[in-house]
Amino acid sequence: MKQVLKAAVLLGALLGAGLSVPGHAATDVKKPQAVAKKDGSKDVAAAKLGSRKAVASTRKAPAKSAAAPAKAAPKSASRAAAPEKTASSQGVRKSMRKVSMADIEPSRLALYSASALVIDQETGQPLLEKQSDTVVPIASISKLMTAMVVLDAKLDLNEVIAIGDDDVDGLKGTRSRLPVGTTMTRETAMLLALMSSENRAANALGRHYPGGLPAFVKAMNQKAHALGMFSSRFEEPTGLSSNNVSTARDLARMVAAAARYPEIRNFSTTGEARVDLNGHIRDFHNTNALVRSDNWEIGVSKTGYISEAGRCLVMQARVADKPVVIVLLDSAGKMTRVGDANRIKRWMESASLTPERRPV
């Protein structure tokens, strides 16, 4: 009986040891599942997909199925990292690229001038165009042509000329600070015509031309033709007539030509001047406020306005370290031509910057 009892105890111990093995195996399986839940929903989904494949493969090769997911994980991780590295390297290359004018679309500029043109004087290429070939009245922009004709004739700038009744505006009825009988040198008349857009001074310049106004107007149109301004026509020296017409493209040629005259560059960009007129000292100011701005480097400037032409502005300037001609015609409001000029300047300056120099 003792031997039978010992055999029974030994058999029970062996059976107990065998049943404990599955219990440990189940515990080991639950632990990885708990970790997978902590790794996030994506990892859980991947784990489930992997477990399905593992179950399907365990029927044939249990050992290999357990090792396969472990080897696949590093490969998938390396593939995921590769696009990030490529994108990062592209970002570095992009940040080093110089921004060109084409990167900032000029049509996105909110310009309020009906016609606009910006010409790169170094290349002659237009940087911005808006109805640049439309023929429109140009108002006092005409005075740039008036000054060029006077200078081309090599008339004595120190000769004294007088304001007469024929210089009074009978067309628009505009006022002037130059009373009839006022005398001044031809140089002073040119200064006031270009800086303050004095119509009587401009008309007196034409009237004191050899052959009078008819000869002067003929010379204006001949000069325009010589400059290639084939869509332009001049009827008088001031621009008060709406029959003084041109296009933005033609005016760009005229401004570029005017920039070659030191007197025009000097007089048109003078901010203000005190002038002795028949013993009375009078202060005159430039009609373009931008010439007094430290933010602008302007070589030639002229404004213009009559109701038919709207507000006009032409300039030769250096913007973003580039010499340009800017033409703005028929602006909607009193200050919109200045606003358009500033918008063009900011556009050019932003296009000349590299991304590294832009504020973050």
C-alpha cells in the first residue's frame, strides 16, 4: 500500500508541474498586448494585423512567424524616416534659393492706377504692366517734354522772361502764384514748372521759344517721335489740354530720356525752394511728397492732374538696388498714386530678399 501511495503522490506532482506551463505562457502573451495598447492606436492596428498574419503562419512555422514581425519593424521605421529626411534636405535647398521677381505675382498688387508700368532700366524689361499701351491724357507730365525741348535748344537759362496775359489759364481756370508781370530767369521758370507744376511758368517757357508757341509745340512732337513715342501727341506746354496724350510705355521712354538731363534731375526732385519774385520771397514745394522721403532715392519726378487724366505720377528711381522707371496714370484718388508707388516699392524690395533675411 505504501508503494501505491508513493506512486500516486509522484503522479500528482508530475501532473501539477505539467499544468503550470500553459499558465506561464498565457501570462507572457498578455504582457506584449498591454504594451501595444500604450503605444497608440496606430501601433495597436499594426499589432492586430501582425497577429493575424502570425496566426496564419503559425500553422506552418511557429518559430519563423514569431521572428518575422520583429525584423519587419526596423525596415518599416527606416522607410518612414526616409521621406522626412528628403523633405528636410529640400527645405534647406529652398531656403538658400534667391527669390526672383517672378516669385511674387504682380497681379496680386492692389494698384488703383488705371495704367501702370515699371521698367528695369538695366535690362529694359518690364517688371510690371497694366494697360501700358492705352492712350490717355497725361496732364502736367507734359512738362518733362517742355523742359527737354528748352534744354535741347540751348537757350540762355539766365535770360529774364516775364509772365504775360497769354500765360493765364483760360482753359481750366486754374490759379497761379505767379501774377501777370512777374519776371524771372528761364532757369527759375523751369524750376517752378518741374517742381511745383506752375502752369504759367511752363507756358512762358514755350512762348519765349524762338518762333513762339507753334514752333515750340512742333519741337515737342518732333522730340517725342525721336524718342519712339509714336502713340503720343502734344498740343501745348502745360498739360492743361486733354489733347496732350500718351501711353505708359511711351512715358517710360520720356522719363528715361529726361533722366539724362542734370537740370531736370535737379529741378524735378527739389523738395522746396524760396524764390525772389519781383522783390517778394515766396516758398514753393514739390507736388510729389515722395521726393522728401528718406525711404526713396528718386532721380526724376513729375506729377500731373486734370479731370480727364486723373492723378498721374512718373518717376525714375532706384528701388531694391535697381534703377527703374515707374509710370502711374489715372489714379482713382488724391493719394492713391503715392500709395501705388509705395506698394510697388515694397513688392520689389520683398522680391529681392532671401528667405533667411526675412523676419520670422
